[in-house]
Amino acid sequence: MDVEALLFDVFGTVVDWRTSITSQMEVFGAENGYEADWAAFADRWRALYQPAMEQVRAEGRGWVILDTLHGENLDKAWAEFGFPPLEAGARDHLVRAWHRLDPWPDAVAGLTRLKTKYIIAPVSNGNIALITNMAKRAGLPWDVVLGAEVARAYKPMPEAYLRSAAAIGRAPGQCMMVAAHNDDLHAAKAQGLKTAFVPRPLEMGPGGGADTEPTGDWDLVADSFETLADQLGIA
Amino acid sequence: MDVEALLFDVFGTVVDWRTSITSQMEVFGAENGYEADWAAFADRWRALYQPAMEQVRAEGRGWVILDTLHGENLDKAWAEFGFPPLEAGARDHLVRAWHRLDPWPDAVAGLTRLKTKYIIAPVSNGNIALITNMAKRAGLPWDVVLGAEVARAYKPMPEAYLRSAAAIGRAPGQCMMVAAHNDDLHAAKAQGLKTAFVPRPLEMGPGGGADTEPTGDWDLVADSFETLADQLGIA
């Protein structure tokens, strides 16, 4: 394979958003006197993610960054859970919980190995500030931040993949999309990218619901970034 | 100071473009039978840089990346030196000479120290692919690639600074522009950024011509990135 760059989905693939959001909400609730099933809150907040992006992708809403959508979705989920409106500082703190997600245990070590041979870049729907703050806190050693804000298009729109590849001066076939989600890989493959499926069985929690089996003919399937590095021949 | 991010000019400040372009042209000339004063060629190629960007900044030309301008300027300088047109592969190889510039001796070590405390990002007129390839080859440890292509504006336009700061979610005053060029710092300061002047006396060659003295009241003046790290209290 003529691959020069590995492009990574982030939420779920690199970081464990559900555990991180749940634990940050638990701390916030305890410190501020709110009680709820915070894992259920995290799930509800995340469930509003795709519909919000669909407003931008297909319903004529102008471009807005994911922080903005996370804020609007927080307001909705917060009200659904029966709480009064958040004051601005608390709301901003919680929106930025998505900047403070913890990586899966193999992520930093695996990315560090993969970086020795490939350009490694997030191609996430997260905005540049979110991805940069997350990387700085978690030690994710990206070469360059690509994705929705650079492409001005949310995945799985073709432009999100094509403009990310073009931004680093690579043909789609010189890029490999790495994701825990089959739908992301189907969309990337349709634009000519190579594909690697790294399932994260616990992404949606202990009750299941994550993609565990490949639904496409992906170029690689690995159970961690370390295994992916092995498969790509990196010592 | 409330600085969270250091934003770097690249050509001249981080990398020694003149020595690198000259030596690559010498190799190309020797391998392909062209003779010239290649340092003079490098100077001429670089002299066409500001006028070409001015077409985009002020003369109504639509957005194009710097690789495109570098190619057009190469064609002009090459013809001025009396050579016949380059074939496409050679032209592309030479355009990408700007992706293969060597850093000043203190740059990698200094950036590595500065990264321990700050977000470090290029805010260059170079396009994302150029800056990414350069960083990968030279070991420049950027946290995120900002600059002209992300901002869709060439320095010293205000948007180049303001949109770079906004992209990482920082106010202008939380960012410090680091440059070897007074004009870059004047433009950054006018938008509210902090400023650090790191003169590179040999940027224009042994005959002088580089900025050696501050022409503004910059927050910091340092003779290298290592000294800058010292001044910022980094061990």
C-alpha cells in the first residue's frame, strides 16, 4: 500500500468520550447539587450530536463549529433532565468537557509508534480548539490537525475526507482512515481512502451498542493502535 | 502575561530558507546541467513572494495556496535566468524545495522546551502541506498547524492573526507572535497579540539585510528559541 498518512476519527476511536463525560458530569453534579444518572445524561447529550450536525450537513444551516453544537445540545439535554438553565461560566465549563476526554489506554503509545512512519492527523468533527486542547492534555502527538473545521464540512460528507487529504497534499489513496465506526469507513472508502477498523467495544458502555464487527472489506482490522502499528510493520 | 499559545513565523524565523533553497538548487543544477549563482536565484525567487501574495491580499485574486505562488514565481525566476521551461516533474520537485527547509540550529530544541508550557503553532503563509512536510522532515514538534490556509488570509492581513487565535479558542492577548521580522510583529501587535522578536541576522545571507534591531516595543527580544524559553521561565 502507498499510504503516507493515517487519518483518525477521534470521539470513540482515540478517546473514551462516554466514561470521560460521565465522570466530569458526576463531579460537576456533586459540586453543584445536581443529581442524575450521569451516564444516561452523557448518552443523551451524545445522541443529539448527529441531528445537530445534520442541520449543517443537509438542512441549510450555515457553518458552525462543534463547540457551538455541543452547547446547544447541552442546553436541550439539561432541560430534559429537569434542571434550570446553566449560568454562562458553568455552561462553558461543561461544553469544554469534550476538550478533556481521556484516551483509550493504547492510544498514546500506539500513535507515537505510528508517527514514526506516517503523518498522523485527526479527521474529526471536533473543532480545532477542541482537538488541540484535548491533544495537549492527553499527550496525543498529532502532526497536524485536520477535520471538519479545516474542511468546513462534517463527516460523513465527502468533502470532509477529500479536503483533509488535499490539505496535506496527498491523494485519497495515500491516506488511510482509522475509525471504530463502520459508517465512517464506508464514507471514507467511497472517496478512495484506505481503511482500518479499530473496534472499541466499550465505546457505548458496558451494555454494548458499539460496532464490534466489520461491515465492509476494510484494508486492516486491529484491536488497538498498538496492533495496528504491528500490522503496518512498525517496530 | 496571560499567554497560552506561541505562534511562530516560519520562513526565516524557524527555518533558514536561503541556505536550504540555495543548496537544493545547486544539487538540481549539477544533476541537470544548469549553471547559475544559485544564491542569487534563491534571492530572486524569494523576492517574488510578497508581490505574489499581494495579488491575493489586495488585488482581487481569489484564494490560492503558497505552493501555487511558489510555482508561478519559479517559472518567472527560471526564465529570467535564461533557462528553458522546466518539465512538470522537475518543476514540482523544485516547488517542494520549500517543504524541505532546514531549521536554525536552536529551533527544534527550543520548540521542544516551549511546547512543555505553551501551545506552539506555526502562523505562516505556507500552506498546510508545506508546513506539515517541513515539520515531519525537520522534527518541528508543532501542536497544531495554523496560518494562511486555515485563516484563508495571508499575513500581514489582520485576519491571518485573528482567525489563527480564534481557531485555537484563544483571545489575541493570550497569543504571542514570535518572528524574526519587525513588520510581522507590528501587524500582530496591532491585533492585540503579544510579541517576541527573535532576529536571525543571517536570514538574507552573509551580506546582511535581515532585521537585526527591534523597531517596536516588543514584549520579548531573544537571540534564539532557547533564550526565549529561558525568558519564559522554562527549565
